[in-house]
Amino acid sequence: LIGPPAYMSPEQAQFSEPDIDTRSDVYSLGVLLYELLTGVTPFDAEKLRKAAYHEIQRTVREEEPLKPSTRLSTMGEKLTSVAESRGTKPAQLSRLVRGDLDWIVMKSLEKDRALRYDSASAFADDVKRYANREPVLAGPHDFMYRARRFIRRRARLVAVSMVVAVAITTGLAISAVMYVRAERARAAMAVSRIEAANMTDFLVNDLLAAVYPENAKKSDVTVRYLLASVSRGLGDRFANSPLSEAMVSEELGFAYQKMGDFEEAGIHFERALEIRRELLGDEDPITLRSLNNVGQIYFEQGRYDEAAGFLVQALEGRRKVLGPEDPDTIESLCNLGILHLWGADWDRGTKVISEAAELGSRVLGEEHLVTLKAVAGLVKVHITEHRISEAEPLVIRSYETSSRVLGDEHEITLYLMDFLVWVHTARGRHELAEELGTKAVTIGRDIFGEKHPATMFATSNLGYLYMARSRHEEAEKLLSGAADDARQYLGETHAMTVLFSLRLSVLYNKMRRYEEHGALVEKYFDISRRALGEYHPLTKGLRYWERRRLERLGSPANE
């Protein structure tokens, strides 16, 4: 496969096509514009990632995607959140996309590349024509089309003419009312046009221009390079449209978060929150989403105390504004529970994650992403507290559901896969555990990269299984690798670093390498007590090994 399936052109999907040219890039840019307008790709990215090669080929080469405006009309309640994230209303977003933008996108996505734009610059030029309210090349240029474009470009003249006509026809009193209404409508439209022009300008001059060879200085443009390029100068780019800056910053934050770059993600999430707090206030649903995002990224960074403040504020705000059973409220409850489980309040985390799992199952259903995330947290509780009989049916059912609904390559599915490896290992089903554990590591490395926490977790799990099977050399390679990566990318005090180091210390003990075992236990027992608290399960586990270490040295145990 050449690139992600969702962005792959029909000729790339043929696999045997020898002369891939710049029109394939135009197709990919069309997908990006489609996603910017609607929040989704023309063909479902998750389904394509799960599909067999022949099904990917058939979809990309034969199926016709819905026009962006048609896709928006099928979104139902989701359209509201899509529109809000773009600083507009559902009806306005649909009107904005219908027509010219539909034509531009669909010309870029033509199955026959001869019908697409010849180059990325030709594509960008048509977007500029749209921004300047000029006729675009992608659409039919009949009289009515040109007339509509003239009216849009000469809106003031046409509006004045209409007001005069209404005044002559209906009288001065009615014309005055209509004039006020027209002025209000024009003001609202002006705001929408500013937002649309800013987003178009950003698309053309930042996102698309970043891939031009003269700007990239190389032919191999990576996702990380593209994100870094469009991140520069966002404040200046959206100086007159800060809510647009917040929307773009949030999306960049999500992209960096998915790549495991939590530091960069945090910078963008913080900026989006700063803008929304100032302009929308703390109780606007969009601001509450930003509060949740910042709290979640602080959790990923291991900044547990700071994360708790933001997640609690997001939860309380969502309960007040949206209600206790809103999906966003349940998501905040779930995130707070997971924070407590990995942080310094295990007992509270157990209670909160149980409540989130119950609410999710009852209100949202067992197939909802938030429910699956909460259930994964509950499975972690059962496994950590050695209640395998309770964990086993729950993790088997949830993994099967997540795999079917979200796909094996989703982060939640990957964590459930890891928990199932734990259960199989505990039950002595080592061959089954190894098969699933190897699959988890492969998915983690291929989809999320070596340095993502989900990949580290899967790697450490497989190492732990090898240790259980006395394959110590293989176990050491995986366990030490995961621990080293966690120390470097998550920090010494992160709960995953403590967990991976504890597992490595147990391996060293099995290998009779007591000096290395003892050094790790002594170091991370102290770190765990300070970072996670005396009663966290990881601290309890390290306390057991610290006692053993001191007994071996002939020293009294330090309670």
C-alpha cells in the first residue's frame, strides 16, 4: 500500500500502476479538504484500515463518495458538534459547503485522474477563486451560476437595490423593518465569510503550500513535517479570527496526541483553551471540551495533580451545562477515573471508573467508544487486584466488541488486547497469549510508532509473558526496551515507567541478577511512594520486593 488507505488515489490502489504522478497528490489534497469541511474522510478510514487489499481496491476505485454537503446532511446530531468546532451553525456550514466547495472537492476526487486538477497549484488556484468569490473551474458555468457569483461579489449593490424595491412596493414602514433585518443578516453573514475566508486562506497558504517542493525542500513530506509547518504562526494567521485559531489548534493537538507527542499536543490544547475561555467563557460546551483535552494531555504527560484540576472542572461543568447522562459528561467521568487509577488515588479511581462503566453501558450502550474505554479501565482494576475470574468474561466480551466496532488498530482495542494477554498468561494459556501479544506489538509499532505509550505497554506485556515462559533473554530485550522508552518519553515518575521498571526488576530477580534487581527496586519504590502514594498497587508491589531486598542484605525492612 502507498500511504494511508483513506488518502490513497484510485491509481495507487491498482498496485500495478507504473506512472503515479502529481494528480495522485491532488486526490489526497481533495481528501484533506473534504475532511476539513466535514470532519470525516470520503471513505471511512477505520473500515479501510481493517479491510482486505481487494476490498480497499474496490472501494477506492469503484465507489463514489458522497458530496461534502450531502455527507453533512446525513450526520444528524453529529452535525451540530462539527459546525460548532468550525465556529458556525449547522445550517450555515451546509450552505457554505454546498455548491462551489462541493465542486472543488469532487473534481479533486475524480476516479479518472485526467478529470482532476493537473497539479496542486491548480487545485489551490481554484480554492483562491472561491475565496475571492470568482467563478471556479470545477463547476458548470451557466448563466445562473455566473449570476449568483455576481450577486455574491456585488452583495452591497444588490442588497441596496432590493431594499429600494421593497420600499417602493410595501411602503416606508415595512421597508424600515426589512432594512434592520437585512443589516443584521448581513452582519452575521460577514462574520461567517471572515471565518470561511480565514480557513480557506489557511488551507491554501499554509496547509497546501507546505507540501510544495520549494517550501518543503524535499520530496518526502512526512505527517510530522506537515504538522510542524502549519503550526508556525497560527496566531498571526488568525489574528482577526481567534476562534478559528482555537479550532485549528485543537485539531493539531489531537494529531500530535495520536502520534504520542504529548508535549506538542499540550501546547496546542492549552492555546485552544486560552482563546475559548476568553471569548466563550468557562461554561460553554466547547470550552469544557478544551478543559477536558488539557486535563487528558496532562495525564498523558504524567502531570497527575495538574490533570486532576482540569478534569474535575470539565466534569463539574459538563454535569451543570449538559447533564449527568450526556456522552461528554460520561467521558469526563471516565477520564477522571482512569487518572485516579494511574495516579495517587486508586480507591477513588475504582469507584469512579465503575460508575462511568455502568453509566456508559446503560445510557450509551456497550458499543459506544466511551463505554469501551470505561470498561477497559474496569478490567484493569480487576486484573491489578488479581480478580481474574471477574476480569476474564468482561475483557473477552469488550475486546470482541471493540474489535468489531472500532477495529483492531484503535487504541482502546489495543489496550483491551493487552489486558486479554494478561488474562491468558494468568490462566496458563501461553501460546494463545503469545499469539495475541505479538499481534498487539505489531499493531502498536505499525500504527502508533515505537514511542507511543500503547506500543510500550504492548511491548512490556509481551516481555512479561516471555518471562512467565522462562524465555529470559527475549523477555529482557522487550522489558528493558519498554522501560527505557518510558523513562525517556514519559518521565521517571510516570506510572507506566514505574510498572515497566517493576516488571524488569522481577525478571532480574528470576535471572539471579540481584544487584540490578535491587537497584531498580530501591529507586522505583521511592519514586512510587512519592508520585503514586503509599497505597497504590504499584507501591505495594515494590514494597514487597524492597522487603525481600533488605532481607537479602540482612537489613531491617523499612515500613
